[in-house]
Amino acid sequence: MRPILYLATQNKHKVEELTALLQDHFSVLDLSSLALTEEIPETGKTLTENSLQKARYIAEKFQVSCLADDSGLEVEALGGDPGVYSARYAGEPKDDQANLQLLLQNLRGNSNRRARFVTVLTYFAAGTYHSFEGEIQGSIVELPRGTQGFGYDPIFQPEMETRTFAEMTLAEKNKIAHRARALEKFKNFLDETQKCADE
């Protein structure tokens, strides 16, 4: 029987992506099965701090094994913004479309479109934690393309690709994306941990 892992996110798109990538290792559950009535705190100044804060909050509050994700889009010409503030770039409440349009507006007329997506995953279990980072380089296109994915996916085109993330299926995106790369490191850690336990 696979162990249970809770995902410390209320973003249904992240739950979908992470579940698809982790279902071989865990029985993955989202927060709907816990009696969570408040927002998970996100007051860190970096993706790593936020990821750890979310994982620890759920793991300690409910005494469960937990995986948290914090991701950000870093645009070179904007000094690395929106970065840790990617989900709230246009202010509260969170609005993917408003964030995307503000980013395009702030880049208007700028020939430097280089950007990268970064994910930090934190696994918190039995009082200890481990973090794993994944990234993918790419560029910001002039106009949104595609209907898949979420967030900035319609304007992010990965290196060596002619399509944006939003023009790919979930399976195609999961082969190359930042979250998938962080997950690969996490799964390697799990395999090594299990190997050591078996010896």
C-alpha cells in the first residue's frame, strides 16, 4: 500500500500536475480532506521560504506527511520580477489574467524577453524537511497563445520549443517543466531513501 502524501496547495491546477507526477509513489490527497478553514501562510521573501512555510504549516497542524510547492516566473528585463510575487503580481485577489496582462504591459517595447520558471518543492515528514528546486529557461511571447495550463503558461515559451506551455498537453508540459524537474529530484531522493532503508 502506498503511503499517503498531502499537497499543501489550494490551487487545483498544481494538484493536477503534482498528482500526475507522484501517483506511482504515493496516494496523493489535496487539502479538501482536511478540516482547513484558513489560508495557508505565505509570508516568505523567497520561493524556498514560502515552500517550507507551507509544508511545515500543514504537516505540523494535521500531523501528516506533506509536500508544498512554491513557483515563480522570473523575467530578466524586470529584474527578476514577478518572482516570489508571481501569484499576486497584479494585487489581491489572485487573478491569473490580470497578472499576465500586467506582465505583458511592463514588457511592452522591450526586446529582452528572457525568462525562467522556478519551482521549489519542500517535503515535510516526521519533523524533518527536504527541499528540491527545478527550473526551465525560456522567453515571454508578445501575445498569449494556447488554452491549456494556468497562470503565465500562455505567454511562456520554453527554450528549444515553438509552443507556449499553454499550447502543450499536461503530459507534454510535465516532461520538461520546472515542477516536473523538481519532482524528479524528489523522487530520486525517495528512491535513495528507500534503498538505504532496505540495506
